[in-house]
Amino acid sequence: MSSSISTPDALLSNAHRASGTCWRVIEAQHRVSTMKITDTHAEQELLENLIEQSKPSLPPECKGLHYLLATPFRYGAPYPHGSRFRRAGLTPGVFYASKQVETAIAETAFWRLLFYADSPDTPWPSNAGEYTAFAVQYATSRAIDLTRPPLDARNDEWMHPTKLDACQTLAERAREANIEAIRYASVRDPKHRLNVALLTCHAFSVKQETARQTWRIHLGANGVRTQCEMPKLLIDFDRKVFASDPRIAKMTWER
């Protein structure tokens, strides 16, 4: 990278302690499929264990973690598309999460919309999708924060909606410096609240999730409606919320 603030040594000199709760959202079908083809919880657990054994291996530091935490770090298959801090291909895993559940929901709403932006002939789903938001604790002495000086000087690069090369290169330099977490502003959350990217399983301070919420996300011509029953939360994202991304800006809403 051209800037000296993003060399491994510079990143290490700017590393600090960071800890807290972060939220991640997944589709709620992660165990329903095996429930349909088994008769008891014991049979389902046996089948889940067999499936687990057939999956790509985990790095040694991830052994013993609940699969919700460990899954993003599985190796053995190319990462199909690049993401903010991970290049496509056979690259190390990243656990993406958000400081607040509302931010994690905004991120999920964006990526669901992007699927339909890339598939203009696909009709909107008739029913809301069900998702699980789960919280986990992390703690590390080696974190960097892209919202704080001096790294915030390159905020335009860190926050670009589609050009990810600068962030991906930063993550590679961070790994060279044994940085374990990157805190950064969410591009997708309208309030740009904090996200966290954990680069290693060492950053988890617990072995499993500490809380769960069930969310429903409905997509349609007017935007995205989301709701959680307990606690009661309602969040709407209209057509303009994600329009800073050119793929959403030119999306065919009426279908």
C-alpha cells in the first residue's frame, strides 16, 4: 500500500486492546433441514456430527468453538467472492460482525437486496425470511480501529461501497503484524455504526454465542422491512438507504 500508516510495523504500533459484544446474522435454516429428515433429537445430533466431519477442516485455534463462531474460518474451498477484508480464492477466513444488532441487520438487508439487484428477473419473495442474530464476546490486545487517527485519514478508501482492494490489502498487512481484529464503520448502516472483523479465532473470549434473537426480513418494491419480536424492534430501509452503492441505485424495483 502506498501509505506508510498501513505497513505491518505501523499497524502494530497503532494496535490497542479491544473487547465487547458483537452481533452476526445468519439464515435461520441452519438446522431445520436436518430436522426434516430425522425422527428424534438424538438422530438429528448424530446427523449434524456426520455433516460436520465431512466439512473442510478448521484451523487448530478454532477447535472447540461452536460452529456459529468457527464456520467463517473453514478452509479447503476457494472463497467465491471477495469481501471487504478478504480476497476471493484460498484466503484466510474473517468473522464479520457488528457492535449493535441494528447494524448487523442493515448489513444483512443490503446483501439480500444485492442478490435481487443482480437478478432483475427474479420476483420478490412472497414471505418474509427468518434469520437468527447471535451475539458473541471478543477480546484482544491487538486491534486496529479505522475510525481513529491516524488510520481514519484514509476513510474514503475504507468506506468505498464497491472498491475493496485497499481494505483487503490492509487486512493482509494486519495479518503480517498479528493483528487479530479490525474495527471499522459500517458502509451499509445508514448511521455508519461500528463493525468488527475478527481475523482469527484467538479473538473470541467465549466458546459459543451469548445471546440470540429471531428476525424476519421482508423484501419488496418499497424496500426492506425487518422486525424482531423479543425485544420488539422494527427497522425499515426504503429504496434510498443503500443507493450509494451503484448496484442498488440502478436496481429494478418493480418486478
